[in-house]
Amino acid sequence: MELELLYKIFTDSAGVSTDTRKVTTDCIYFALKGASFNGNNFAQKAFDNGAKYCVLDQQDALINDQCILVDDVLTTLQKLANYHRSIVDIPIIALTGSNGKTTTKELIYSVLAAKYNVSATIGNLNNHIGVPLTLLSFNSALNFGIVEMGANHRKEIEFLCRIAEPNYGLITNFGKAHLEGFGGVEGVIKGKSEMYDYLKKNNRKAFINTDDHKQLKQIGEYNNIYNFGKRQTNDCIVEFKHADPFVVIDYMNLNIKSQLIGDYNFGNIAVAIAIGQYFNVSPKTIKNSIEGYKPDNNRSEIINKGTTKIILDAYNANPTSMLAALKNLVQLNTKHKYLFLGDMFELGNEAKQEHQTIVDFAEDNFSKHIILVGQNFFKTKTKASTSQYESFEDLQPELKKLNLENATVLIKGSRGMALERILEFI
């Protein structure tokens, strides 16, 4: 089917879905394939749940004249999203980076939504499927669309930029994330910098943190930038004050007290302030928006249970974010500290060394109460005072024995470790 005709069907529908469990009445179901599933097999279920059309790429899956046959469902979804983006034609702000993408996206949304009609990526739908779904949710009534982009290998950000065609872009940071797919730290830097490559090629605006020397190096001599940070020559001057535990920032003689922990969140807050300033959001409104944002979904949440203060950061982990979380805990003015650290995934050949580096830092800075969970941490060399468990199931019986009264507890690990389960035992 021609793209223009499919787009006409899309505009007459109630949106799109790639999951029959989330099909809504009169939507279009796109039958994606995965390693362990084939969406073509669920066309009838999609219709039963209210779908108006089903987009399929297998002839034998067609069950009625409401089925639309295409060469490849995923490619069609991506092309449809790009076509819709050209029709809607709203300013799009795109962001990527190794750490802090979702938090930064939500901060930018919080600031801009105080003045404008804005929509943004839901959750972390930031890959080759999530970005098209995000774009297809935008409409021409919006003043801005905010698109988060994730990647675990080279050329992925380049591809997502071609779909979303952002007018503005930023990179939160370069860190040790997805080392296996990128082939090391230099691969990460080159892969994330595909955002800058797109912006420069198309003369689009880049927001640059001048406190981050890696970003300055990667953007090079490009002139279409809006810079921010502590330098007095910046377009937007933002100064970090302290984080004990929450980040406090000075901006335009305003003391902004965030609900985000750790100095590593300074850059995430700063870029949201810079974008707000660039788009003429008042300083007071920016302050209120930043102070009103509270993290959730296991991202740097502060949870109080009785006399126990918990820093729950179990949504994701890599060597950079893990080290930052540990350094933040070192700085906190509290005596009793417990660490629950779970494995970091997708590190490839670097996994052994990176996990050992984290253990060494933890043991150098915390004399006791270090609890490691996962196959990688289980293999590390540790001191006698450090506890190691190969799985959460091995750890579980020991949790009830711990006395965490008047303690500050850090829970940090990759999503697959699901360490938020520890909360049930505190």
C-alpha cells in the first residue's frame, strides 16, 4: 500500500498500537516481529479488542479486508512516523546520552509545559519502535514535541534523527553504557555524537553544556549553539551549589532547590533551565517547574520507611552512573550507609574489569555494609566484610536479618536485576 493512502487511514483512526493487550477502539494494529513473537499471528485478537485495521507483512495472516499487507511492518511504521512528522511540522527537541535521558526529558517537559502545549516520549520509548510511536502521538496543536533517543550501537542515533528530524538537540553526557554494542567508550562517544552530526548537517540548534569538555570537543567549531553552565560568557549561566542530598542550583539570583539527588543531576537540570530560558519561560516559572518535579519509576527516588532513608535507583545502571551514585553517597552527611549493588548489563568484554572497579571503589570508601547481587559481582574479588550473592533469590533470605534502622540505603542496578524488590523487606 502507498504511504499516502496508509496515512489517510491513520488520520481516520484512533492512533496506533503494536501490542494487542493495549489495542484501543478504532486504532491501527502494527504486527511487529521479535525474537520470540510474531505479531502477524495476533491479528484476530487485535480485531477482537477493537482494532479498526491490522498492518501485516505475511500473506497467510490476512483474515479480512481490514488487513493491510506491506513488505515490512517495522519499516512501514517508521516511514509513516516520518511522514506524519513532516505533515504535523512542529518544533521537535531531541535528546540522547549515556545517562539521565529520561530524567532530562521530564525536566524539559516540566519547564516548557508551564507555558506551552507540549508532548513528550512516554516512559523510555526511545528506540527504533518507541520513537516512531512517539512521533505518531504528536499533533499540529502542539508547540513542541520532545523526543528521547536511546541507542546500544553505532548508527542508531543517526537513524532515529532521520525519522524524527529534530529542530533542536542535546546530549546529556558520554558514559560507559552499552559498551558491548558500541565497542568501547570511544564507540559510545561517536555513536551519541551522531546527534551533533545531524544537527550540524542540517544547521539545527544544539544545546551545549560548556562544563563538559567532551561535548565541547565533539561539537567542534559549530556556531549554531546555545550554551549553558557556570561560565560567565554562557548564553545561560547556571551554577551548582551543593547536593546534600538534593541538588541546589543558582540561576538568575534564584536559589532552585530540586528534588533530585546527586551532583550528577546538575547537568540534567541545567539543560532544562537553558531550554526554558531560550524559549522565554520566565525565571520564576523555571524555578517552580524544577522544584515541582519529583522523580519516580525507580530513578533516584528518595523513599522513607520509618527511620530508614532509601535511595532507589534501580531503573538502570552502567559503570558511569554506578560510580556517580557511589560518589554521591560518600558525600552524604549520614553515618550508617548500606549499599545494595546489582549487576550492570551489556558491558561485553569489559564486564569483569568494570564490576571489579566498582567493588574496589566501594570498599575503599565504605568499610562495611556492601552487598553485591548478580553473576558478575559474584565473581569479583572482595574483602571479607563484603557480601556477595549470585542472584536475588540467594539474597532474599538474608534481607530479613538486616537491621536498617537509622540507615541510608542505596539500591542501584540494571533493570534486569529488578532490585526494587528489596523494598518489600525493609
